[in-house]
Amino acid sequence: ISAYRGQKALAADSDLLPQLDQRIAGIRQNLRGEQQLRFDELSLGFRESIRNHLDGWMTREHDAFMAGERKAFVDNLTNDAIRAGVDGDFGLAGARAQELLLAQSSNLALQGAGPESIKAFQRSAASSIYSSIAKGMALQDPMRAVDFLARYENQLDEGDKMEVRQVLRPYVEDAQADADAAAILTGQNLPPDVTLDAPS
């Protein structure tokens, strides 16, 4: 049964139960009379327990496979959005975020959620999606992440806004310090009484 994992899981019963039936039939034909009747009772219960075990295995394995597929899909779209944001294409980043939201909402609908539940989920999910993109961008281009946050700030709830700002703060402070240092070294941001000119 361990060979039937992931996408193959749903084939476990159709492949394995006929093998079991063949084995049971082979044993039965060597029995006679009362032995066959007793064996039939035992084998029926045994087959049913095996079938139930296979059903559970197939469900768990297939659910795990589908969850992995959904996670990969979400991760790929999130990474696409981050790359687009870092490249300055906020329109594409926003489009990828909307694709993520639509995919997650559709999955919820397939699970039987009603319109109000989906609407409530979308508010929370949108905040989480845009927050993840902004935080991912912060690792590569914090200043672009600041611009992205400013553009899509209304998509984030207060908790996610605060979290993103906390993530961005050290990067922004470092970037500002670098900019200040560069300005000083080029003489663009000096106090009135300081000069970089060599003494005469």
C-alpha cells in the first residue's frame, strides 16, 4: 500500500482489492463444506476491514497531495507577485494577488461555504496576501516594498499593516542611513559649517 502515495492514492483499491479477492478465492477452493462457510464469514469481514483501511489511506493521501498542490500554486503566484513588485510592476503584482484571492475563494466555495463566509474570508485573505507580498519584497528591495505598501495599504488590516511596517523598519532605516552617508560623502547633505574641501 505504501506504493500508492500522492496522486496514485486513488488507484489503491482498484489495484489491491482484486489481488486480495484472488488470494481469498485461492484459499477457499482448498476448503470443504463447513470450512468454506466459516471461511466465507471470516474473509468477508477481513475484506471489509481492508477496504475501510484503503478508503482511509486513499482519502488521507489524496488530501495531502491536493494540499501540497494548492500550496505550490499559492507559493508560485506569491513569488511571481514578489518578483513583479521588485521589478516595479505593481500592476502585475496586484493582479497576481487577485488571482491568489480568487483561487482561495473558489476553493472555499467548493468546500460548501456560503457567500457571507466567503466575503468575510476574502477580507482577511486579501490582507494576508498583500502582507506576504510586501514582506517578501522587503527582503529584496525594501524601498520598493515601501512603495508597494503605500499603493495597496487599503487592502491590509491594521494588524498586518503594523507587522509589515515592523518588518520594513530596519531595512528602511538602513537604506536611509546609506543614503545619508552617500549624500555626505558627495557633499550634498552637509551641515552649513562643514565642508569636504581639502584645506588650503
